[in-house]
Amino acid sequence: MTGSWRRLVFAGPGLPHGLVDKAAYSFCVLEQLDRSLRRRDVFARDGDRWGDSRAKLLAGEKWAAAEPKVLTALGLESESAGHLAELATALHAAYVQVAAGLPGNSALEVVGGKLKLARLGKAEEPKLMPPFRQLVNGMLPKVDFPELLLEVAELTGMVDAFTHISGAEGRPRRLRTRLRHPMCP
């Protein structure tokens, strides 16, 4: 738990000493889970996007049975040394080609041992993009943003999860009524 989260979880506004702010702790855990999933430190069981890709590899007898078919389909030999040597040669050739082009590349400079790339210019918009954008915009439903926000707030209860940093109530008591009926006091 980082310093900013530690302060919010253990010393939140209006929180008695020794107690944990459940909402802050939940957000902290969710943020750390998201970060760990993206770094591939944590895996979602049987997940396609966030699952452990190594878990789907064949091993043991299954691999021994499938190996000849897989190697034939990929055009590889059972010994990997020759294939790895080809890849090393191709990598070296690419490295030499890039290194040879560096001195004449005006969009690149080496500053303090690090590469610094020039900003890319704006890409031209394809000719079909304006009619496509118009078509997509015509297909989107016309929704009043405050209405959408209210519907999401009601479905999720998200408004109740937030408090003002001072500990005071961060929203009017009749927030939903006020947003729905602008004429209410």
C-alpha cells in the first residue's frame, strides 16, 4: 500500500483511530489488481486476455504426441539450434541495418546515451473518414448526458461511495431529486 493510499485507508477523514476505511481499501485493492494484471504478475483463471498463457501449453505425453504435427506445420526441425542460429543472424542483420541508418536520421538523436525521437506529424485523414464518422454519429442514440449519468449512478450506487476530503457530506442530501427536477429548491 503506497503512502497516499495508506493515508486514505488508515487515517481517512472522520475515521476513528485503528479502523480501516472500507471504500478506500477497496479502491486501493482494485488499483493494485489492475496494475498486477497489466504487468502479468497476477492471472485470471481461464481468462483469454488476462489468463496465464503458459497454462495452455502442451506438456508431457500430450506434447510428445503433438510434437511431430506441430513441427511439420511450422516447418521446424526437432533440434532448435539451427532455427535459433537463423534468428540470431536475422537479428544481427537488423541491428546492423538500424545502426547504419542512425547517423543520417534527422528524426532521431542520442542524448545522454538515450534515444530521443522527434514528434510525428499529424497523419492525413483518409477520404472515407468524414462520411464514416457521419454514418456512425447518425447511428448513435441521442442521450442527454445528465440523464445517462443519473441512470448509471442509480444502477451502481456510485454516488454513495464518495465522500468529500474534509469528511463533510460531499453532495446535497437530495442530489438525485435535484438532478432530476432542476426546479426543486
